[in-house]
Amino acid sequence: MELHQSKLPAYIDMVHKLSQAIFYCYNESSERLPVDMVNGFTFKNNCTLSFRVTYFPPTEQLWNVFAGELYFYKKGFPFSVVLYGVAIISDAENNLIQFTIQNAEYFGFDDEWTDKDFLSSLFKPYIYLYRKSSELLFHSFSKLSANA
């Protein structure tokens, strides 16, 4: 009988090591708003975090569900993690948030640590196009300055 252990996402260990994050939410205009510096995270499962905040922007309080971002970093650590997902106000009186992770981005690690999921594959062509267009602009401006 074989025992298969499911591989835990890398961000679980990193969240416990860093233990602090800035929580951002996105409003109806897709503007990123800083909400709070958060400590004390609890994992309900591999994809859901719960935590408390001290403040909500007024529009997000009415929604109860909104896009969010957790930016984990700590001075002295060579890496950081950004978790993107959906935040739900599960208990408005106690300011309790349930954050469902949709995507994770790692900084300070090799490419093997980055999640290859739907959002990453969706934006890859646009990043490639941006790089190529910036190279084209750089070369055309460098030729103009060399001819002047």
C-alpha cells in the first residue's frame, strides 16, 4: 500500500516564516488601497487564510467580497511573497477576513518557486510583447542619438 503525500504549496512555509503582511484591497475602479499591516495568520486549508484587520475602507465594508493582495516581507529575510485572491469579510464585528488564494508570486527565489497557473499563463504573452516593444524603442532611440 503506497502512501501519497500531497505537496504543500511553498507559500505556507514562507507565510509562517515571515509572519507579517500588508493587506491591500481593490476598489470598484481597480485601485489598490492599503488596508492594514497584518500579523497572526491561520490557514484553514492550503488555499484559505484567515486574519483580523483594524480598518476597512467604507466601500469594501458594504461589499463583503472583494479582490485582495497580501504582501509578505520582513527585514533581514532575502525573500518575499505576494498572495493574490478574494477576501471575504466573514465577521464584520471582529473584522475577521477569509482570504482565498488564487495566485502566489515569489521574490528572491529561482523560477522553480513560481506558481505556473492560469493567471501566469494568461499574462505571459503580454509581458513578452512589452519586453519586445521596449527593446524596439530602445534600439530605435539609440540609432537616432548615434546619427545626431
